[in-house]
Amino acid sequence: NNLKTVKNYTLDKILNKRIEILRRSNKKLRKLLQ
């Protein structure tokens, strides 16, 4: 059960990082388009 939690936590961190990167590039794109 503990292993499962750690795995989920890691996945969560990775996903959050990707979302953060996506948001940043999205902002840059919007600036470019304006």
C-alpha cells in the first residue's frame, strides 16, 4: 500500500511539472499571438 502511495505521489509531481511547463509555453504563445 505504501508503494502505491509513493508511485502516485511521483506521478503527481511529474504531471504537475508538465502542466506547469505547458502553462508557461501557453503564455508565451498568447503573447506572440497578440
